[in-house]
Amino acid sequence: MRLIFEEQTRILRRCIFDVHNEVGVGYPEEAYHQAFLACCASRRIPALSRQSGRLQHRDVVVHTFQYDLLAFGEIILELKALPAGFARENFVQILSYLKFWRKPLGLLVNFGQEKAKIERLPFHEKDLVISEDYTHIPPNLSPADKRLLREIREGVLAVAKTHGIGYGDTVCAKLLQAEWEHRHLSVHSQLMSPVQFEGALIGTFPVDGMLVGERVLCYVTALKDEIGPFEIGKTQSYLRAMSIPVGIVINFGRQALQVRAVCPPNR
């Protein structure tokens, strides 16, 4: 099967290797960015640099994206100078750009090692698949808490049906916060949790989650295959420490939206 934009990719790869060979290793990203732009100009490769776009939800700007380069009007390039190699957030970043600008191909480039590394990332919008599990909702929840959970769920589904999957966890959390606030639910995103050991307070530390309606802790992740033990255990730790009755783990995953209720641990 022929790769999409195979000839354009070949031209860009040659440009990447030539920049790396001439500039060398050890410079900041800006040096490679400017050298790559100069290479594109000298070879008459159509390229746009650092264009910005704003993602909106419910008439609220929730996030601003800015890609490094767009070549041939279709291929987004993200240029890095990382001695340790790519990290997960680099892939999340470029996939979010491809989704937002509706482009079919991305090239994630690292000039920071002995040899230039290129990851080719095709993208297409996936049909929305939804998987929900509420079997772990505590049976003694009050009617008000159950109504709150229904409203939270409806907000999650509204965001998923509007934007689909493909954005990273930070962007998904911002979209959810905008939706829940539109529904007049209180949302606290800068939470602190007490940590105790043998009955003594060790201190208070940041929590990776949002408290919605003062009663439900929501932990948001994205682009993972599934909700795993780490996400469940993390949420349970927060619930126990903060005396919150129920939590929701939300994964805008690689293939599906997954929502799972979590209760505090027994111990």
C-alpha cells in the first residue's frame, strides 16, 4: 500500500537530514527551526511557521494551539532537540495539532541526538465509541449526588459528541470544565489533598483531578488504550484522603471514550 504524501515526505526527510548534518548537535530548538525554514525556502518547499488556532467550546476559548511548521499545506512538523529522545507528551502534542487542524500526516522530528529521528504519524478522525461502567457507585449515595453524577455524565457525553477523541488530557480536561460550568456546576481544578502516615499529617499536596459540584472527583486522561489499575488506584487514594464519596475516571482513549465510576477503598 502506498503511503500518503510519500514524495512530499521524502523531500522533507532529505531537508531534515541536511539541516542536522550541517547544524550539528547541541543547539536549542530555535536554531533547527530557523535552519529548517531556510532549507524549505531555498528548495521552494511551501511552509508556514508557527500558525496559531483557538479551540472553543460553548463560546469559551479553552486552549490555543501553535504548530511549528506546516509543509505542502498538509503535513504538520513538530521540531524538537531532545538528548533523551521523545516522550509521550511529544506524541500527544502533535496528534492534537493534527486533530485540530484536520491534517492527515504529522512528522515528529528530533535534532537532539547523534542522528536525526523522525516519527511518521498519520491521523484520521475515529468514529466515537463509548464504554461506561458505573457498577462501583456506592449504593448509599444521596439522591442529590445521583443527580449530580447524571449531570456530569451528560456533560462528558456532550464534549465527546462535539469534539470526539484525539486531544490530550489537558485539553480534554479544559473542555469538560467549560461544559460543566456551562451547566452551572462548580468546578475546582487546583486541588490540594492531605497526606497522612500513621495518623500524622505529613503535608498537603496537589491532586491531579477536578472536584465537580463539591461532591465528585473527576480524573481525566486521554490517548490511552484503557483505564488501568494506576488510574483507579490514584483516584481511590484521593477519594480516601479528601473524604469524597465517589469519583469518575474519564479516558478520551485511543479507540473509545471510557467512563468508570470509582468508590473509596475499604481500608
